[in-house]
Amino acid sequence: MDISVKATRRARHWLLAVVAGLAAAVLPSGAAWAHEVGGVGATNFTTTLSALSPAVPGVSLAVVENGSRLELRNTTAREVVVRGYSDEPYARIGPDGVWLNDSSPATYLNTDRFASTTVPAGADPAAPPRWRKISDETVHRWHDHRIHWMLSTLPTAVAAAPTAAHRVSDWHVDLDYGGTVLSATGSLDWVPGPSPTPWYLLTATAALLVVGAVFTRRAHALIAAALGALIAADVLHAAGIALVTAGNVPERVSAFLGDGMTGLLIWPFGLVAAVLIAKRATFLGFVAMGVGGLLSSMMALDDAPVWWRSSAPSALPADLNRAGVAVVVGLGAGLLLAGPLLWRRFKPASHRTAPDSAAPVAAVESDDPAIDGEVRPVVLGARAARAVGAHAPDDATEPDQAGAATVGRRGFAGTLAAGGVGAILGAAGGIAAGTPGEPAVPTSGPAAEPLSGVGATRIAFHGERQAGITTPARPQASLRIVAFDLADGVDRAGLQSLLRRWTQAAAQLSQGLPLGDSGDDVVTGSGPSSLTVTVGFGPSLFGKAGLPASARPAELTPLPAFPGEQLDPAHSDGDLCLLVHADDALVAFRAARALTRLAAPQARVRWQLDGFNNSPGVTPTTATGRNLMGQLDGTNNPQPSDEDFTAKVYVTDPAAPSWLRGGSVLVVRRIRMLLDDWDDQPREVQERVIGRRKDSGAPLSGGQERTPANFGTTAADGTLTIPADAHIRLATPAFNNGAAMLRRGYSYSEGDAAGLIFLAWQADPRRGFVPVQQRLAAADALNRFTRHETSALFAMPHGVTPGGHLGQDLFGEDPA
């Protein structure tokens, strides 16, 4: 045969072997779901159910599948109704089976661990329930997204200190039982895992023992024992997974055998091979090699994280489970190496007799059966093939053809070894391609077009202070502010439930995550766009919902009446408020609407306003914004670099209640601008009304925008350069005992009306907004062109840490 042809065939054999090995290692990773339960594998997140209160005999709730699902079992004569994410009825479980409400978004969201299911447009939590029976059983299991971590990034505190334990959140699920509310409470914690070093050592030891067994006198028996132990460890591991799988017998059997009934295909095959190897069938060492490589690669890809994570979906004790994984990976790797070594040591003896010897023999093993009549020998090895060929009949296959149909011992062993190399490469590639961090989120569908920087920008929701006050530094382009009144009869628990819902939803929305209702379609394909949600409490909240009026902080003393204001009581004040900012109007609208819907039934909208600023990129990032009068607005704001900035903007008084310390107090005023009158004025008149140049914002006394105004400067005729009634003269802290506030205003337009949504943040309005506004109301030249029509005051509590909710310590609870 031509040498080049032989080389080509040999290369093809090696290539096919490597490809086969890669396929054997990578394709079984599709069975990775067999090593997860309910979509969750090894993790450092731990979900705990603390209590179901009050307890009802026959009603039990449990966290199952390593925190992936809740299981409710009801053997009483009454139904239990599970409330969804908007407090709507989601599921009912009782003597006549399990029913789901198709009007509830939770019905669709709860079918998937990561809520990736599309919610139909007709799913409206406020709509009447549409019940659909799904089972005759009295038990229901669902992925409740209140009990496990949903984001693709770690919580802020965890990311900062992953080796420390953290309380991520306290969760709460309400059940209705014949008019009685059963409250399920629990926690989600981060529990760091152990060091993986002992399990690495156990894995390496197991592999070395298998390899070393090849060179002992009982090599076949020890290799057979290693293969049997490998299968036993894998069976035990699968049993641990099946025992924690919630469901019926077929579901548990499926979890035990794996996707595609992998165990049913591999285990019996491996056991038969182990028995034959024990009987000195050397060739089957390559079968052991294949089984070991297959199982160890699957285990390494799917279960190695149990070595360094604190929990895994298994009924086995944690260390026993880790040891089982180490044994499977180690024995499998050892068998992968032992197969070629076993063959090399015990390869079949060559036929060394002369061509005219009495009988052609192509022995594979000393105990091979004799060649009998028409039964052709098993040919393994080029020399054996040639020996058989030498005694073949004259019409036998030509030597070249016979050579093409056989594979030499070295070629055969080399081919299998190449397959083993492919398996190792495949396993390594699979591990490298896997996501080592936690948590992992499944992805599907075509890759989306990358978002621009504006759309992709996220503002952290959790932190020491609420976002939307000084974060981000530049106010976003769109604002919606919504004021609410509590509904009649709302108690302390109802208010706290509302704040929990708002906190959870705001955290998801600010990161660009869906809430899972039909409104999500409004922002499909959009990013979070610097979305922030800020929550506040009005003076009128105190005296309601079990909060005594005496608990109202002094900083929240209602604003006095000011001369000249024309306030609309129906569009002023409020018990609660939401400020939703974003760099995209659709994103801001969607978030505000979702949060407003979540307020029902505890609160109803009292009034709302929409505002706008320049979009990002229209002006330089550091430029001061302009209002509808064309004036720069916010030039003389306190700056974060000021030593007293925090004391001016945030509440630092130790006498303030704990929920307010670190927070701020917001004054909201809707100021209508009489733009027709204003625009009729010459530029010089407009500039003297404000006290600044209209183009640059510089004070009329000279300089640039940031140049301090010189209020003593006079013109040639002796008049003040900055008039006595100029807006900046009356508003400056120097003439108001140092009173200052952080102004972050927005423009608005409603029909023929337009103007300014004035937002002023300060530690105490009694020392900030009130004295300044009293001075302005009495003499400000700008009063001829403005009209104050809305006024409200809200105390914004400090920020929230993961696991807490806004205003938590207002209710006497420590948010830590």
C-alpha cells in the first residue's frame, strides 16, 4: 500500500478518535440538568423557612429542591390560596386539587427558575381570577422568586466580602386560609463554602491508586474493582439527587437515571465490563477507560462546584456528597490513564511460529476459544492478521485489502489513547467554557444588539442612601413623581407589605430586570437607562397605619403658607411619594406605572407630575441645566466637595429617628412660569430679574458662571449692578443665615401650562427652604412671572441593604 495512503488513514483514525473523545466528553454535558434540581445546582445561597404563622394542622409549607421551589401541602377540608407578587390570588390548593389563576402573572413566571417565561398580555393581577385546574393532588410546588436570588450578579455586600456570611434578604409569602392570613417568613443567606483542597487531594489520590494498580500482580482484579467502585459512587450520587427531587415516582426515576436515561445505558455496560476485566479480558480495559472518562467528565463539569460551595441538591450529607464526587472524578481519570497501560502490559502474544507451522493462531488471550471450522479468529494486531492471512485460502482477500480492514495493536491502542486525549480536552474545554461565578442564568434565543452606554447604565439600588438624591451626579432626563394617600383601614402590616413590594420591585427595575407582568413589553429591548426609584413619607402618614402622630420627626413639620402662592390642595401633599428618574421616558413611565399598580390596595394616587431635562449627550455632562425661561438653574448649588455638603443635604442630627438619619427631606413645588409675559421682556430686563447673564450664567457683577456674586457692585449711575429684588440676591445663603439646599429641578409642560418642578433636598426645611422662600415670596422680582401651584413635603428614609426594605426601622425593626 502507498505510504501516503497509510499515513492518511492513520491521521484519519487519530482525528476521528479525538473528535469522538471530544463528543463523548462534551455531549454528556447536556445531561447537566440531571445534576441540578429545579434548575439549581451547587450554590452558596441558602433559603430557610422560619415559620408559617399561625400554624394550621394539615397545612404545611416547605422549601424544596435546594431553595428552588416552595411546596404547599393541604390535607384539610378548606382551600389555601397563595398570593402572587401583586398580592393577587395566584394558586389555590384544596380537597378538589390544584387550581391556577390565569389572570395572575405569577402563574407564568413561577414555571421557570429564572422567570424567563413570557407573560401573556391578558395576565392582569387586578383582573378577576380565571381559575384553571392543573392537578387532582393536594400539593403544589412552584418557583417562588421571593425566596431565591434572581440576579445574574452577586449582592453588593456579598461581592465585597464573598468569604463572609451575609443575610441577603428576609422573604415573606402570604396564604389565605378561610379568611385567615397565614404568613410564611424566611430568609435567604449567603453561606461561604469550604476549601476545595481536601477534595482535590482525594481526587488525585484515587486517580493515582488506579494507575498504580496496573503494575501490581492483581492488576485486572483491581482495575475491575475501580470500575465497580466508580459506578457504585455514581449510583449513590444519583440517588442523593433523586431523593431531594420533589414530584412523583417517574420524575424521581428520571432524576436518578439522568436525561436520556444516561445511567441505564452506562451503568450496566460498565458492570459487565468490570466482571469481564476481572476474568482477565485485557481489551475491555479500554471500555473501562471510556466509561471512566465519560462519568468523570460529566461529574467534573456538573458537580465539581460542590467542593467549594456550601449547599448542593442532594440528600447525602455535604461532605459525603463531596467525597462521592471526588471518588467518581478521581477513579474516572485514573481509568482513563489505566486503559492504555493495561493493554501495553498485557497485550496479546504475537504468533511467532514459522509460516508452515501446524496451525495458524492469532491469540488474543491465553483463554481465547479455539478456532473452529468456519469460525474466523478475532484479529487484533497486525502480526496476527498476517499470520491468519498466510494460511488463508487462495481466494482470500488481497493483502492490501486485508491490511485496510485491520488495525495494528499499536495503532488500535494509539487510537483509543487519542480518544482519551480528546475526552480530556473536551472536559477541560467544557469546564473552561462554564461560568465559574454564581449565580448562572440560562440564556436562550439570538444574541441581542448591544445597548448603548446610555441605555445600559445601571445605578445601584442598595446602599447607605437612596439613589435619586445625589446619585447620579447629573439628574436624569425624565422624571415621574407620584404622591399617594393610604386607603382607609390600612394597618401597620399593610403599609409594611407595600414597602416590601416597592423595595423588591425597585431593586429589580433599577437593574433592568423584568417584573413579569404585561407592562414589561413597554421596555422590551431597553436597558435600565440610569433608572432610580426614591421613596418618601409625608407628614400626614403619621397618625395612620398604626404610626403615632407623635412619631413624626421635627424635620417633617408641615410647610407654612407663603404669600402669593395659589396652591391646589388636590395636587399637593400626600402620605407617600415615589420619585422615578431615568434617562429614557419609556423606562421611567414603565417603572412608575408598575410601582403604582403594586401600591394597590394599600394606597391610591393623589397626584402625579412628569418632568424632563436635556437628554444625555445633548449638553456636556458637567454643564448646568437650563429651565424653560432659558436661565441656567442650579449654579449656586452646594457641591459634594464642600465640607458641609452632607450636613446640608442629609439628616445627621443624632436626635432624629433612626429611619431618617442618613436620609434627606424633599420639598416639591410645581411652579408655573408665565412664559408669554417673560418672553415679552427684553433680555436686559430678564437678566436683572434673575441677577445673572442669560447666556453664560455669570453674575451681573462680572466673571464666569461659578464666580461668586459681588452684591455691592454698582453701575455708573450708582444703582446696584445686581438689583435689590434680584432672585439670586434674595436666595443667596449669605442673606439667609447660611440656609442652603440642593436643587435638582425638572421642566414640565401640560397643555398651555409649563414651568418648573422644583425639587429641593435638605437636612431640615426649617433651616433650608422655609426661610429662603419666605424672603423670596416677599420681594422677589421673579414673582411677577411665576405662580406656585403645588406644594409637598416628604422625608426620604436612608438607603436599604440587601435583605431589608425601605423604612424598615420605622416599624421598630433593625434593617441589619
